[in-house]
Amino acid sequence: MIKRSLTATILGMMMLLILLSSGLATFSIVNLSYSVGDARAINASGSLRMQSYRLLFYANSGSEATDDKIQEFEQTLHSDALTRSLDWSSPQALKAQYQLVIEKWQQMKTYAEQENSRAYAASVKDFVDTIDKLVLEMEHHAAFKLRLLVILQVIGLSMMIVIAFVTVRFMRRKVAQPLGEMMQSANIIAQGRFDVAIPTSEYNELSTLSEALTYTVKQLASIYGDLESQVKEKTLALTKANNELTFLYDKAIMLNSGQLNLKLLQESLIQLKDYQQLSYLRLIIQQDDEEMEVISATEDWPANASSTCFPVTFEQQRLGYLEVICDNGVNEALFLNYALMLARSIIIHNASEERQQLALLEERAVIARELHDSLGQLLSFLKIQISLLRKALDEQGYADKVDQQLTELNQGVNLAYSQLRELLSTFRLTVKEPNLRIALESMLEQLRSQTDVEISLNYRLPSHLLAAHQHIHILQLTREATLNAIKHAKARHIDVSCEKNAANMAVIRICDDGIGLDHIQEREQHFGLGIMHERANRLSGKVTFSANPNGGACVTLEFPPQQESDNG
């Protein structure tokens, strides 16, 4: 069976309606264009009747204006409104009547020019009757055009109604009914019944739709048998994904509910290892050129085993990577999300550490200002008063014992003022970011600009090993020890090293090649050394003074990392 195009059929009907309506509109426009001057022509004809009787008056009176009135009559008679009666579209009766009016006017014009009022009066009634008949013909012609327009409009509208009715009936039978049957078939298919007959059509579009629906039914019927097993597989996959999300959520709460430290990270890794039944798992933390920190979920790590790495990255900032060894395959989505969660936790920890450092520095800045404004001014005042007292006593004379006591008092005030300045300098140390290596380097660079002693830094502590309050104490203690070596040890080289020992303790060592332990023993009661011991206690550690094997002395600070602050 040859199939036709439904679109082409509907388009043909629409084009027929469009052509019919366009033809009616075109005819109406043409008809109206030829009817525009009908009213003016009828008015002009009526004017001829009035001018005819007016000429009778002038012919009786012998007025000299008769020629003007004759000329005016001829202008009206030969105006465009009346001469259009001779057009090809005008009926023959209208043309003949217009010619008759012109002929009779020639006779009436002769009477008027000769001022023959009797002949003009005798002929004027017949002439006016001829003009009236011309007006009547014009009215008949205008009425004919209007009737023709109405008839054609009625015929055209009737044809359009018939075509629209046929089109609607066609659409119902050939389009709506087949589509309705297909909808019923689709509803039956939606209920899970695939033994349904799909209706066919003689048109290409509906036939293609029917074939597609038939093909879909066959495909659905072929996969329906496996649907239950697929649902079970999807359910298992969703359950697994839900368990993974629950695990990640619990770990996120675990890592962000308290202070992030190595123990917490290791506990999280152990739980991940057990959850995924991994052979080996470890976290490598390394930022920029800092020392690498390894946190392992197992005690040992195979030497040459093949592993999979997942980067711990946040906004293009690489913080380290997760390394996994597994014999049964790796759940990449879980480890990528876990690595992202670790990165966010580390970044949040960094931000928290920075806020703590800023709070500590602000507190120390306030203390420094208070000491400077109170105790510093008081010591300056005492120095001035001692000088004034010495001058007053010089004038009156006094014993050597009084002079010795004044000298000791002045030295004591000077020593207290010097120690206060050192303390203020220590309080005003700043840490601009949670990176101890950069802060130490910045502090040592300031000291290098004040001395010829060569100062070096060997920093090998991993990231996130130390807390914010520990940064401050380490920085201040290192500065105090380095200043003591510069001022009192007569050293040429000072080496500052920061590392972690086998017992996982942080070790800060300041070694010089100066005169040895003598200057330290002499200054055992020095205010700065007491502060160093106090800072070590704040860190839950200890500071020791020992001889340098290469000559000189070493100041060693050893403490456990990431201990809670003791209001320090």
C-alpha cells in the first residue's frame, strides 16, 4: 500500500483555505478601489441639475456672468468623477446615458449663449430628466458592484466553511482517532501488559509512530523479564552508596568535631581500612617543600608493592595523597570523596590555627603595650630620679658606701629596663600564617640584619604537626636562645634545626660555635633563661643546655606535638 504524507495533506488543505481567503480579500480590495469615486460622481451629477436651473435664471436676465456659469457647468460635466463613466468597467447603459447628457448639453449651451430663454426653458426639464437618468444609472452600477461583492463573499465564506468542516472531519478520522487508539495502547503498556495490537495508518508520520511504538513494546517485553534482577542490583548499589555516604558523613563529623591531630587522622584511616577491607592504607601529608608526614593504618608497609594514589587537593592546593594497596580492587569514588573530605578538614584546621595565632598575638600585643606604658615608664622615671639623687648627694658629699649602693641600684634599674625591652621584643613577634618554617625564617632574617653572625635554619617538621599556641612558644624560645648566642657566646655560626625524633617528639635545637657553656652557667639566674624554662613547661616539654661536639653550646627544646594549650 502506497502511504501518503499526513503533513502534505494538511498543508494542502491549509493552502486551499489561504488561497481562497486571499482571493476574496483581493477581489474586495479591487471592488472597493473601483467604488471609491461613485459617491463623488453622483454628487457631481446632482450638481449638474442645480446648475441647469441656475443657467435658466441667467439666460432670462441677460447677465454678463452667463459665460462663467457655462464654463463652470462644463467643468463639472467633464470632471474626473463623471468621465470615469466611460471606463471599460462601466456598463454600456451608463456610457450611453453620459454621452446623451453631453449631446443635449451642446443644444442647451447654444440656447444659453444666444440668451434664448424660451427655448432653454422649454428644454431644461427634458435635460434635467436626462441627468436624473444618468444618476440612476450610476446608482444601479454602484449597487451592482456591492451585490457582486456580497455574493462573492457569501460564496467564499461558504466554501471556507465547507473546507474547514472537511479538514476537521479529516483530522478526527485520520489523526485524532489513530492517536487516541495509540494512547489507549500506551496506557495498556504502562500497566505492564505488552500483548497489545498497535493501530496502523495510511500516512507516513502516524505509521512511523506506530512502528516506533511497536518496537518499543518489543524492547520492553524483552527486558521486562530481567527487570527484577536489575532492580535488586540497583537496590544493592543504592544501599552500598548510602552506606558509603553514611561512612563519609561519620568521618566528616569525626574529623571536624574536635582538634585535628595525627592520632585522629590515624584512627580515621584505620576505620576506612577496616570498612573497605584493605591490605594497606596510609596518608602522606606534604605541602610545598615541607617535610613529609606519613600516617599509616598499618604498622608496616611493603617495599615494592603496587599501590594506587588519590590526591588530597582542595581548590588546586595539593596537601598530600592517599596511598592504597588492595587485592580486590579500589572503590575510586569513595576514596576520591574521602580525600576531598580530608583536604577540607586540613584547610579548616589551618584556618582555625591561624585564628588562634592571631588571638594569641593580639593578647601579647596588649600585654606589651601595657608593660611599655606602665613598667617601662616607671623604670625610666627611676633612672632619672637616681641621676638627680646622685647629683644632689655630690653637692653635699656622701660616703663611699652610699655611692656604691647608688651604683648597684642604677645597675639594677638598667638591667631591669634591658630585660623589659627584650621581653617587649619577644611579645611583639608576629606569625602571619600557620607555617612555622616561614615564621622562623622571617624572625631569623631580622636577627641576621642586626649581627655579623651566620645563622642557618634546617626545618624538617611535617605540616600540621604543631598547634597554633606551640608556634608562638617555639618562635619566642628560639629567638631568646639565638639572641643569647649572639650577645654572650661570641659565636660565628649559629645553627637552628627543627625535626621529629624516633619517639615522635618535636625537637628544636639551637647550636653555636662560641665559648661553650660558661656564659650559660654565669647567666643561670638570668630572666631570659627563666622564661625559656617556663615556655618549655607550657609545651609539656623541657629545655636543656649541653656542649656542642663541634665546640660551643646547644640549647635543646623537646616536647610532644599538638598538646592542648595551658593558657599560654
